[in-house]
Amino acid sequence: MPENEKGVQYVVFHGQDRVAAGSRLDAALAAQRLAGEAGVLIFGPDGRGVDFDLSGGPEALAARLAPPAEAPRGRGRPKLGVTAREVTLLPRHWDWLASQPGGASVALRKLVEAARRESEGPDRIRAAREAAYRFASAIGGNLPGFEEAMRALFAGDDAGFEARIQAWPADIAAQLRIYAAEAFGPDQLDLATTSSSTAL
């Protein structure tokens, strides 16, 4: 998930308190100010713990963590963001693509777009559940009702999930809700079986 999408950013926790949220650099600067303190954790947009190199001053951090300059575009149609890459297919696949209106490139783009649209909902739900689970496991694995909350998360039971995190420390529960914002949806029944068996 890209930085800042759907409100999920890099976040810094000091114990049970969320002390900063923002870009990678914002999070690193906040963590650097707490250098030497115990219980400082940084989480990325996907719920994973992040370990930044916090050495040097703010300028050194900015040099390491500022967004990279955009690389020059190569072959393709740069205005559309089209790039040329190698695709390996069987001869019968090439024959079929060549027979499609617009040729192989147009047909492949249409197939990819259709597949992306079809899987977008389930993929988004799965990604949100996994991000919430990673975050909760790292910071709240010993909180009361953790296992039940995670079962509710992967079962798509939003009411049960909310009921079990209600008494958790306010900042942890609030951040968990952000990660889990898209974890409950119309595709949850199909996902619950596969996701819960792999994550719990």
C-alpha cells in the first residue's frame, strides 16, 4: 500500500502511545528524538515493523529517507506510463493474442485490467487483514482478547472484532482500526477460510 493511501502512514509508538504519524522521514525524525528510550516501534503502511538507520542528524536522515528522484523513463510510451518488458508465453498463446483486435499488447492490457478489477476487492480485504494482524501481533499480542480479536478479523466479523479491542489502549486500538479499515467487505466469506488458516 503506498504511503498515505487510505490514511495509513508510517507511525511511531512509544510504549502504548502513538507519538507520530507521517512520511518515512517524519517517522524517522520522531523516533530519533526518542533515541535511547525503551519501547519505541515504527510501523509501515503494511503493518510491518520498520527499522530505520537513525544515525546522524536530521540532515543525514533526510538524505537517506527522502523520496528518490524519479528515474528517467526508458522505452515505451512515457506519457501513458507504458513500458516495454519481456513476456514469455507458449506459441498457442502468441497465436491467440495475435488474432485479437489491436494485437498482443492491447489484448494483454485488457486481460490484465479485467483480472485486476476482479481481484481488487478480495486483494484489498486480504491486505488490510494481514496489515492489521502484523501490527496487532507486534504491539498487542499480550493484550486481553488478542486471539479472539484476530479470529474475528479473519472471519470478517467486524462487530466481534470491535468488541474485543474496545478495552485496548486507545492509541493501539485506533491504529488497528486504521489498518483494518478495509478488512471487512462483501468478499469476506471467501477470504475468511483461507486467510485464517494461514495467519493464525
